[in-house]
Amino acid sequence: MLTSAVDGAPRRRPDPATKKTATELGALGTALGALASVILAGALALVLHTLAQQSPRLGPAFEGWAASVTNSPFDAVRWFLGDMTEPLFYKSELAACGLLAGALLAWWAGRRGKNWAAQLTYGTGLWPWVLASASLSLLLSNVVFGRMLDAGWQPTFVPFVCVAPAMVLMYGPGWRTSLTGAVLGAFTITPCALLLIPTVSAPLGLPPVVANVLAMSLGSVLAFLIARKLPWLVLHKPAAPPALQPQPSQPTSGVNRVLKDAVWASRRVLSDFTETQFFANELASAGLILGVAVAFVLNPALPAYGSNLVPHILFAQALTSAVGVVLWRSWFRSGQFSNGGWAATYASLVSVAPAAVLAYDGSWWSIIGGAFLGAVLAPPIARAISARLPDGFHPVIGNTASMAISTAVTLPILGLLPH
């Protein structure tokens, strides 16, 4: 059947059968790309596990690191850098250097129109301000609460990945926004986490990550309530789409369609590794993974709290992201960012999956079970909560709340499985 185009020329309505076929091919491509990501992550995990057996054990271990921070400026700088990758359970200055190097390369290439760099910070151009505000908030958290590290580990990292970067995206660039976000983040998120760890996580037998992400959610609510009252902040509604959203144009053949969606899925999984830092960029993620891999091979007793479980965590993270991308593919393709076009597939990657691996010592059922349950639960919970937030409240509130809920639900379930 014909219908009129805007210019008056006739055009055909899309054939439902053709549309169905395109959808099926896209789903196949997404599944293949996600599978390829899991296979590559598995291969890397096996290589890291093998190399770790011959590790030279160079450099310091994680044990004793926190207590040394108050007396050693060098260890304090290392701790500050490690905080940048602790949201992924890595905690390594080499991983942080890889993260920043990859992001800087993406920024440099993006400024010169290089398509291979992909988008950084959702194509907003705000990455320098996001990094500046998040780093200032992290510095304040370390300076003010770092004195508590002589008693052992403390969650000084928590403001790096919530209020400060979200404030920049909500209120735009500039030092007033960056400083405000930094201060609000440091003085709402970190104290809240310090309070919730002994009062929520510990009594319930849950890992500290539950308290940390719950603090990010509750502290972000408080911070954005305060921000609405500050006269120097003017709310801007970001219109940027998420990174790597598939384009609506149709490829010329079924093979091209499958390949296109396969590439998209694999890149989406990779970018999930830096979504929590608001970078969401493959080069930044590649640098992060390379950095933690080098750190682990040099001394397995440093990254991931000295657990020797970096390969297990890495594989579980890739698996949970891949499963989420396949399950919630339609959300990535559903219109504008505010009404779809994105899914919080990264949420389990930085909460349920690694927490399950650590809680159950890297067992195969903790890797598979944590990855699948996290992928099923976290994105829809995040979407449901974020959709109900009023104007002026960033979706990071819903994303972090979903991390707390899905982790608190998943870990006890995994504990019921036969060991």
C-alpha cells in the first residue's frame, strides 16, 4: 500500500514481514556479538590465570595498604588512583592509569573527528568537566575521611561515580557546577556509606557493596534536593543519546545487518566497563582492562582486594553485561534517551556479578548465577525507579538503587544452591 511522503512523492509503507525479518536478524547479530565478547573475556581470564601462576610478585600487596595511607604520601596517591577503579572491584593504580589513558585517547581522537574513538560521556563533550568534578569529589573524600584508613579499608571511592559527574550532566559545564557537585558528593555519599556498612550490610550478612550503592542512591537524592535550592545552578535537560546506539537505517543485506548488530553488541559490552564512571567508552574500558590485567600479572595479591579472583570477576562482568545486552536489546533501540534508547546493563557488572564472585570464592555457580540473575534483575529495576524520578534527579539514583536491591536479593539465593 502506498502513502504520501513529506515531499508529496509516494512511498511504500514498511512490509511487516520485512520488519520482522530485520528484527530477527538484529537479534541474531546482538547474540553473536555478545557471545564473542564472552568468549574473548573467557580467553583473557584463562591467560591471566595461567600467567598469575608465574607472577614475579612485584610491588606491594593489598594487605596493609589502607593502614599505610595516613603515613605515606605515595601510598595515599596510589589509594586515590585506585579509588577510580574500585567501583569495578579492581582497586589498582595501574588500572586507573589505563582508564585515564584510554579516555584521554578517546577525547583526543573525538576532538579530531576520528570515528574509531566512539563517543565519550554520551557525546556531550563534558568529559573534562565530569572528570574534574568527580576527581575533586574523590580528593575531598580522601582528605576528609582518609584519616579513618588507619583502622582498615573505608569506602572513600564512593563519590567518584555518582553525584559529581551526574551534577555536571544535569547542570552543565563550569567550575561552579563542578565544585558544587564535588562538595555535595563528598559530604553526602561517603558519610552515608560509612553509616550504612555497620548498620545495614553487616547485620544482614551482606557485602559492603550493598551499603555503598545504597549510599550512592540515598546521598544522590539528598544532593539533588539541595542543588534545586542553590541559585547559581540552572537545570539543563541533556538530550544526548547513549553511546553506540544502533542507527535506524537499514543495511543493504541480511549479512550486513547481522554484522552491524554483532559489532554494536560487542562494543556495548566493552563500554559497560566504564559506564559507572560516566565515560561509557570502549577505549577507556580497554585501557582499564589492560591496566588491571598488568597489575594482576605483576602481583595477584594487589587488585580485587588481593583475592586472586580478577580473572573470575572479569569473566563474570563480561557475561552479565552480554546477557543484559541480549535481554534488553529492545530498550537500546527504543527512541530517545529520555524515553528509552538505553538500558542499565552495567548495573550488575559493578555490583551483583563481582560481589557474587567474591562472596563465594570464584566458584562456577557464583560466576554463572550472579551474572545471569544480575542481568535479569538490575536493568529493569533501574528503569522502573528512574522512570519515576521527578525533574532534576539524575537516573543514577535508580541505577544505584537497583544495584543494592538486586545484590541483596541475588546473594542469598546463590547461598541456597549446593556448593
